[in-house]
Amino acid sequence: MRHYLSVDDLSTTELPDLLDLAAALKADRGAHARALAGRSIALIFEKPSTRTRVSFEVGVEQLGAHAVVLSSAELQLGRGETIQDTGRVLSRYVDAIVLRTFEQERLEILSTTATVPVVNALSDFEHPCQALADLLTIREHLDDLRGRVLTYLGDGNNVAHSLLLAGTKAGMHVRVATPPGFEPIPQVVHRAEEIAAEMGGSVELTHDPEGAAVGAHVLSTDVWTSMGQDLEADERALVFPSYQLSQKLVDLADPEVIVLHCLPAHRGQEITDEVIDGPRSVVWDQAENRLHTQKALLLRLFGVA
């Protein structure tokens, strides 16, 4: 049994292998259609979700398994049952648990008592399933990942953390441009630097969004205020405008640059309409690829493909 709580749970050889499988699943939607027949997978959402919920639920069904979709309000979690006991009980009913939650610690605690694989569908610390879709999208449009420059603009949040780990595992040069005080946490940066040294990539933190955009092959961003940070929204709206993914930054990047956004987008804040709807945007491919990469992940976790 294995868990997928972080991008770092995949080795540098497992990652491209998983992307190959995801590409094959996308090319042949009927592939492995009954691979998980007879299995049940719990999908627990403690945060609102569109792409994660729908892509996982559809993907589970396409692989022949049964999805049990739950919110914390529908579980005894909402009335004080511990995450440890929830893991013990669900493991008697289902074959895997997918959890979208707040603190990464909840996933780590769950994984210590669950006797089935646990998947991080988003936490405040990482968004590792999104990073898989991002890499598949980049590979589709730019072919080789190694040596490419991936620039992330905005808050040094869970998406930034996963891109640092995933990008360096793919041999990319990852630049993260944030306002002062909003950098990714040092623990993740240090680990990404270790991976980059092994894989021939690099990590650069900067407060200069224009400098970070120059020559980039990929420009990526996320919302300025993540779920659970609503009280900071007004303050952040004053700090982040110069990090908006605008046409000016696109023009500074490589002529064949692609633009990513994990969605939902706050148009006119972290990204302009001109860019997200423009010719360099691949955000809709990126959203679709959540389905294919998560199917590949489940197959690998169950060891059936």
C-alpha cells in the first residue's frame, strides 16, 4: 500500500512513467475501463470543489469502481469523531480514501490509521494532483519538460509548493515570484533545491515579476486569497496587483509560452481576461488533464496498470 500526500511521494522515475500512462488514458478513453471493478473509493470534501470532485468521481466511474462522495457535514467528522477513527472505519468499507482538506496534518494522521491508500486532493500545504495535470499539459504543448523554465506568479501557496517539487522532479527551472512575505515555506524550497541539484534543474525565488517572466516557457498563477484566508482578502488585494498575469508579462516570456491557471480564476485580479482567453492559454486542457492524471494515479496506487 502507498499513499499520495505530496508530489515528493513519487520518485523521479515514477513521475514520467505516470505521465506516460495518463497520456495513454487520454488517447484511449476506454483503456482500463474495468481495471478497478468491484472496488469502492471514498471522496471526502472538507472544502468546496468543482474540478477535483467531478474529475475524481468521473475518473473512478470510468475505471469501473464506485465513488462514495461525502462532505465532512455528512460524516461524524462534523460532530467530533477523530480523523484517526474515521480512517480506521472507512478502511473496513472502501479500497482508497481521497481527501480534500485544510491542514496537511489531517492527511498525515489519516494515513497512519487508514489501511488503504490515502490521496491528497488538496491541502493548505500542497495540491499534488493539480501538479500532475500541470506537467501533463506542459508536456503536451512543449514536448520535453527537462530544461524548460516554469514561472509561477503570486502567492507562495500550496500550488506553488507542488509546482516547485513537480517541476524540479521533471528537470525544469522553476522561478517563483511573490511579494515580500508571501514566499513558499523554506522546507519546500530546500527540498526542491535538493531535487533540482539531482535532476539538472534550478530554483529561483524573486520579488520581481517581470524578471521572472523573461524567457519563460510556462507562466502559471493562482488566486491571491486561498480558501480559509478570506479575512486577508482586502489586504492581499493591495499587495498583489503587480504580480497579475497580464499580457505585458506574456510578451516578456518565450514566444511559444503557455499560460496555466489551476482555476477557479478571479478574472481581473491574478489574471486578465485577455490572457486567460488568449492564444497562449491552455487552462482548459489543464483542467481536463486532472481527469487523466488522477486515473493514472489510482491505477498505479492499486498496481493494476
